[in-house]
Amino acid sequence: MIRAGVVTIYVSDMQRAVDFYTRTLGLRLMFRADDHWAQLDAGDTQIGLHPASEAGPTPGTPGAITLGFALSVPIAEAIAQLEAKGVVVSGAVPGGGGVTLAFFSDPDGNPLYLADG
């Protein structure tokens, strides 16, 4: 069901964040969709930078870093599998750029998401 993961960090200034992660930390920029999303290669981990918004967490606060999972099955199937195991899932909803997202939490309330597309 899950084929890869990405850590998403909500940021207040996309260019400043991209500069920090690429120039300061030396990570490779894999993809950038203007100020809507940037994805960086951190070896076995991918980091996604997402702009802050009223609908999301404030950068630098609890919940401003989430873990997302890329799927090897359609998102509806992944949601059904999780719900069959008692997980409450919110979505699937359009995430922009052809991506569909579904949100859920681990047993401690840590935010997680599924991404398809």
C-alpha cells in the first residue's frame, strides 16, 4: 500500500526555506511548483516544503511538520484498508497539481497523510 514517505514542513517564506535547505544544508531540489510546493532529496528521505495558510498549522508550532505516504494503490483502496482497521480518515480531497490527499493521525494524535497522484 505505501511505497514511499515524505516529511512535510509548513513554511512562512518558500524562497527562504528553499535557500536554507539547498544552500545551507546542501540538499538537492527535486521539484518546485512556484510557491505552492518544493520537494527536496535528503538521501533516503524526501522533504516537502508547503506554504503556510489559514487552513494549515503555523510554521514552527506543533503539527507544522507532518509525515506523508505515497501510495502503491489507489487512494480509495488505501483509505478503505485503514478504515477497516479502525483508523478515522478525512478525505480524499484535492491537494492541487493533480494530487489527492487524505488525512489521519497515529494513536498519539500525530498528523499523517496519504498522497496519490
